[in-house]
Amino acid sequence: MRRRYLVLLPATVILFISCHKDHNNPPANSSAFLITIQVTGITDTSATSGGTFNAKASTMVVNFKGVQWDTSEQFPNHWTTSVGSGTGNFASGFSGLYPGTQYYVRAFAGTDSFHFFYGDTVQFTTTYTPGKYLVTTLAGTGAAGAADGDSSTATFSRPYGAAVDLAGNIYIADSKNSVVRKITPSGTVSTFGSLGYLPNDVITDTAGNVYVANENYKIIKITPSGQASVFAGSGQSGFADGTGTAASFYGPVTLAIDPAGNIYVGDIIAFRKITPVGVVSTLPNHLTKAYSSFTIGVDNNFNLYETDGSTVEKIDSLGNVTILAAAGTFGYVSEIRLDAAGNLYLSDPLDNKVRMLTPAGVASTIAGTGALGAKDGNSAIATFNGPSGLAIDNSGNIIVADAVNNKIRKISLQ
């Protein structure tokens, strides 16, 4: 079972009653009738503009008027807000802008859907307030591929999982290539293990072994020298506990590992545990949704963190359950990793964000505006496309397998 991402395709309703995107091809400017006023109230994400009619428009019957803005002077994908009718001067605020971005604005007015005109174009740039985190591209050009080499030229294809060993090497579940890739601290990318099936997630132990949740219903172990073997799983879809290949999995999707070397598996229909010697058991089910046991994490105190994609629960070593985040807090949680302080980092591919949840249950976004993209920079402007696997390196940086972008990104404190 491969990790899958829900893509929302919003319906666009073209109405001159609210802020919406208008893809009509606009006519030539008619600034003899209308003047665009200068932009005021500029922030990171919003601004205000409007229009002033001149004497030539005094006899016109204006049924709608408003403001349009775009990042291109040609307004190919402009956004529109309407502020009513009549030839009186008007102003309108607009929001949802990107920080530190140049925009073009013009006023518009019309008598009906076939007769409308535009003011002159005014240019402005939103402000930029630095955030706490910085997002950079660690490896991957963005093109889908399997090229090894320097991190600046290497390519990946749907990287779904990430892990870091004690030496600082990063391991990537490079799904569509059916391999595990390795990125050294110096930035060299190589193919660490070929699997024959799509890998969903990876984790490492203190000895440097890499464990892979494979789509062929197996957990694969790869030694530091690159020797691969089946650690657990028969290779047939099932739900049997047991040791090694006597056990079966329904669909291993995510992995986590505790300080004692026990591995935890999000197995779609249940959460499973594998001891260091390969004994597989089924954990108590604290989630009510069927077929939703995808994502699991564990901290240094052996507390487990489980989610059905929306609700996040903590299960302590005594079996006590605490809800840390209720349904609706996140779009969809694809991976959970924890730092030494017990903070949870969660990938949210539905919202294209990387989130943080404190031990007290306080949720925040540490990077990602929510827009689709591959923009590096401060967390206030950085963008992702389907961020999936997460890992925390030895310096506390967050490694992100940015799946749809085919890139490996890093989030670090500024």
C-alpha cells in the first residue's frame, strides 16, 4: 500500500460579490474614466487600493466596480474583489498575498458583463517579516529521476520517507525508484539499497541499520554495509503476529523506533510492534476509524503517538490515552517525529505545511504557506508540495521528503 495524498480541486465561482479569481481576458485599459489610487495599508499578506472616477464617467451607469491584482503586469491570473456600484470613489482591502512579493493592482468598473473598463496599473511589494525557521533545498533538482552524485544535481522520484543515523547520513525512501538513497553530510547522494518494491518509510537504529517499510508487505533491514534481508513479514498481505517471516502485515506505511530498538509500524488496519529480535505483536487500538492506522511516532520516554490522519493521541507506557490534537487541527498527518524535548513534528501534505505540536498540545506551523510550490527561504514564504517523510538530524534540523517536488528540504532555525 503506497502513501497517497488527497488533492483538493476547489470549484471557482465567478461572482462579483467577493474575492475570487477571474480568468477572463480583460479589455484594454480605459484610464480616461477611472484612476487607480495608490496602495496603502501594505502588510506581509494584505493591502488596500481602489479607484477614483473622473468627470467623463459622470453620466455612466456603473453596476459593479472593484480592484484586481496579480503578480504579472499582464494580469493573466488576476484576483478580483467587488465593492458595489455607482460612480463614487471607492477603496477595498484584499488579502491572501505572499510576503516580500511584487504585485500589480488596477481599479475596474462596468455597466454589464460586456462593458467594463480599467484604471491605470499601480505596482507595490508586500512587506516581509522574518520567521523563526529557514527552509533550504538539501538535495534534488526537482526533476523526477534516479541520478546519484552531488546533491545539487541528484534526482529523486516521489521521496516518501526520511531518516538520519548517528553519523549524520540521511536515508530517503525513494518510492518510485524502488530504492533507498543515502545523502552524506558532505552532500553526496548514492543508492544505498535496491528493493524491487516501493518503499514507504525508513528508520535507523543506533548501530546504523536501516529499516524499510516496503510495499511488498515486508520490513526490510539493510546493514551499514548495504546487505539487505527481510526483518519481518511474509510478503503476503495479512494480520498475523509472530517472529520474522512468520508474521504478516496488511500494508506497512510508517515506521518509528524507540531507544531500546523496538520498531513501531503504521499497518493501516492496526499499529504493530517489532522487537529487536523480530517478534511482531499488535498494539491496542485507540482509534475508532477503520483502515486509518497509518502514522505512529515514539519519544525517548517510550510514549507512543498515533493518528488516524486528523486526531493525534498520546499513549503513555501505562496505556493512558491523551488527545493532543482534535480532528480538524491538521489537514492530514503523514509522519510524526519527535525531538529531545518531546515536541512533535508532523508533515501535513494536504495543507503543504510542516507543523509542530508541543507536549501540552499547542499546535503551530513552522514552515509552509499552504500554497503549492518549492520556494526556499524564510518560513513565512517557503512552500512545499506534498511534504511527506520527516527526520530530525543531530543538530535539530528537520529533514523533509518533499514528495511531489522530488526534493529533500531542510528546515533550520535562523
